[in-house]
Amino acid sequence: MKSNILVSVIIPTFNRSKQVMRAVESVLHQTYEELECIVVDDASSDDTIKLLKAVEKNDDRLRILVHDKNMHVSAARNTGIAAANGEYIAFLDDDDVWFKDKLFKQEKLLSASVNEIGMVYCWFDIIDGQDKIGSRKPNLRGKLFDDLLVGQPLGNASTLLVRKQVIKKIGGFDTDLPRGNDGDFIRRITKYYRVELVREVLVNYHVENVELNPRISLMDKVGLQNDINSIQVKLQKFKEDFNKKPDIHFTVLKTLLQRYVVALEFRNAMTIFRKASGVCPKKRDKHFLLLLSFLRALITLIGRLVRG
């Protein structure tokens, strides 16, 4: 039975004319027909608009919105959300590509679900250039807020299909975040809604020169500082939730402690050590884990220094 639910697909783009055309093509060739594709150009200076308008002439499902100045990805997504007519909203980064049945399979699952299910996601392959270098296949579903407080195990915005009413409730994307926008968006959804999963790879997630081993990223000063900043923002933004969940609070502080040690920020590391010790003051096993984490981080740091 054909569904009549309109899905709005939002693609933010900036100076990626070749990639965004590939992304748009993957949307317009979906087997699911009830869709609109909204590309939000974030003040590109290349030929993005020219190429998109050529497609728009022949396919009225494509809509082009243009920012007068660059406002970054979260603002571009929010512009698309405000203009969306669909009951469901999907997001696609301008360098990613969907498999042709992506929307069909996700819409079918979301429409068959109760309203407590706010979002459906799927698995994805990781592509570097022309090569598949990995896959992400989490098997998490249901109530996932606690999992999302600890980390970001689900993936990225290109894998999502979300009810528009859910996005309205959480207020869209946070434009004040310097990074980690996808994780923050998903985290806020899981605070109020359950999540479902299509257990299939339906997205090609494109990266450039990325090392899949998370330990390697800790050796990169910029990546390390970004990671520290993201954890700090999360701790502040969900402060009340962390206060109610001491074990989870401890786990996140332990991770932040490790990052500070590797970053040679020992004063901050000791501050977090004391704070984490106070979260679970009567649990000696937690204190042991904290010391162990400190030592592991020191070993990582020494290895980094030895390798130069």
C-alpha cells in the first residue's frame, strides 16, 4: 500500500557543488515517492546554485533556499526545518549518499510505530574516496538516553528519519555548538522519545583521510581539544540529568579525565579527578577505576611522547 505521508529531506551545503549534486540525485531516485528535497545553500561561492537550478527546472520536488551569509550547518538545517511541509523529516549531509530504499524502509517502520517512537535510524558504510573503510552497525533501540549521555553510539544525521512534531518539541539543532551537533540533536530526542532501527546499511557516509581507530584521534591536538570541549558542553547542558545518574556522571568524568591527561592539562585533570571522586564517594571500586584510568592515560601520553 502506497503511503501518503510527505517526507521532507533537508540537505545543507556549502561550496560542495559536485558532492551535493550526488546527494540530491540519491534523494530524487528514492523508491519512496512522497518527498520534497530542500537544499539549503549556506552562501556558497561556487556553482552550486547554478547546478541545482538546472535540476529544479525538471523536478518540482526540489526546492532551493539560500542564506545571504554563511551560518553553518545547524542554522542551515533549521532553515530547512522551518520551510518543511512534511510530517516526517530526514537529513542528508551534502557529501553523503542514500541507498534507493532508505526512505521507503524507514517510513514503513516509523509509520507502523506508536507515537512514543520519535525517530528511526539505520546502519551505514564509511567511505573514504572510492573505498569502503568500515561500517557502523549498532543494535540499540528503545530508551537510549542513558547511552547517549555517555557517548554517541548511533551515528550521524544522514541516517535519521524523525517526526516533525518531535523536532518542534526539542527546538531543532543547537546553533551555538561548535561541533557535535548530530550527537546533541539525537541525545535531546532520546530524552523524550524511544528510537527504532532499520537493521540494514542504507547510507554511504563519506569521510576524508580518517583513521578508524579512536585511540589515534587522541594523538591529534585539534581532535583532542574538540573532544574535551564536546564533553564539557554535554556535562553543562545535561547537568540536571547527570546529577540524577551518578554512575553515568562518573563514567563521563572519567573519560574527560583521560582526555585532560593526554592533552597535558594536569591541573584540569586533577580538578576532574576530585569531582569524579565526589560523585560516588562511598564506592571504592569507582575510585580504583579512576586511578586506573589516570594511569592508562599517562601510558598513552608517554607512548605519544616516545613516538615524537
